[in-house]
Amino acid sequence: MTAKIQLRGVTKEFDVRPTGGNKRSTQVFTALSDINLDVRSGEFLVVVGPSGCGKSTLLDLLAGLTTPSAGEILIDGEPVNGPGLDRAIVFQQYALFPWRTARANVEFGLEAQGKARTTRSERKARAQEYLSLVGLNGFEGRYPHELSGGMKQRVAIARSLAYEPDILLLDEPFAALDAQTRESLQDELLRIWRHTGKTIVFITHGIDEAVFLGQRVVVMTSRPGRIRSIIDIPDFDASPDEDIRSGVEFVKYRHEIWKLMREEPSLDGPKRSRGALTPSLESNGHHLIEEWQSQDDDLVRARR
């Protein structure tokens, strides 16, 4: 399959002031180092890693909000030189205009394209179409303070989709939501992706979220961020009444990524472990989950 996005030897460095010492001097801080990655057209790619590993910096680079210190980023074979209408970004914070209704917030992205491209009636119709796609029929006239957190994020997603970008970039969009709402929106996002065929790059620190959403999961090392491994995730077979997250195969992939994130190769040689884990994989998976619950915050939530 053709690569939609290509990263070639991408490194990102910042000049920062050292703690203490001469305040006029600076030192180089490396957020990302030598990132090489292809993202296929129409793929749902998830990037997971510890806090501070450069995940959000990677998304900023893809969005064109900042430039690499070394290497290059290509979209459809063309270098990224800044933001473009071929990409949309959804942040953890909803960034909605409080004085605009849900529909008017979605229309804003279309207005930013220029009035010559769409008429007012076309913008209204398209905004309504995408509000319906994210399940907000009947809420188009509500203001942000009249919407729940999950509804606000749906509006933000609809706004990003409305001007029909090729690529959707999401930076931990569900992190501030409660567990039930987060899982509901994960289901919604998968439905939207299948309906639209967009190329999606999704940033998260949650292993369960990564395995549930991604076709492939990129596992990052801690600072400076490098690609530790790329895991192919299969389609999990489950009936509508079953919880995929409790299945044996899901647990197996979750465990694989958990180990990668807990045990990293040190720059000086041997591995450094972030925690001991030596469970055996039971045939039904449930025993393994019980062993993990005391060791990993991601499994504190009750499995249904």
C-alpha cells in the first residue's frame, strides 16, 4: 500500500536554558531522534510511549506547526513546509469558541477556507452532516457550556472532519474523559474512520487504547524519543455482546507493548527494567489480568 506520510531521519531539538548556572547560556534538548516511519494511506496508526517521549512533538511536526532539526517529512511525496488543509488536528482540550453553537463551531473550519469556496448554506449543511456523523443530531444549537465533555470532543472531531482533510491527527483527545465516555468515543472514532477512510495518526499514553484503536502501534522510547518497535494489531473477532479488551488475544498484544514500555535498552548497554513482570499466559486470559491489576494503572478499571 502507498505511503501517505513518510518520515526520514527526523530529529527535533530545542534550545533550552539549563537549570541554574548562567541564565544567558542555552543547551540543546533532543525531543526526537532519527525517526523513520511510513504511514499507509487510510491507515489507523497509534503512537504510544511514556510521558515526555516526544509524542506530541511528533504530531506538531506532522501538522506543520514546527519543523524538524534534521531529516524530512513527506506527505504524498511532497515536503511538509507548514500547516495545510490536507491535515486536521484534534487536541485533548476541545478548543471550542464559547460564543458559538456546536454547528457554528463546526462551520468555523469551513469559514477558514475562505468564503469563495463555500456558501453560507453549504457550510451549514456540511456542518450538520458531520454533527450527524459524530452522533450529535439535535444538539447543533447548543453552546459548549451546555454540552458534556464527550459531546464537546465530538464537536471538535466534527469540526476537523468538515473541511475534509486527508489526514486526521489526534493528540490524546480522550484523556480528560471518564472511562465509560472514553470507550464510547473510541468506538465512535473507529466507526468514523471506517466510514471516511481517513489516514489517522493517534497519540496516546494508554496501552489499552492503543491496542483497541490501532492497525499498527508505534512504541516510543523515553527521552530522546526513538521508535522502539512497531506492532501489527490484528482485527479482533468478537460479537457485539463481548468485550474485546477482555479477550485472550487482546491481552497478549497489550502485554507485549507493556513489556516494551517497561523494559528499554539503555544507551549504555544493558536493559533497564521499569518493573518486574513474570506472569504466565493462562488459556482464558482472566488470570493474567488479575496478576497485572496490582502492577499497572491501566488495568485498574474493571473488565466487563
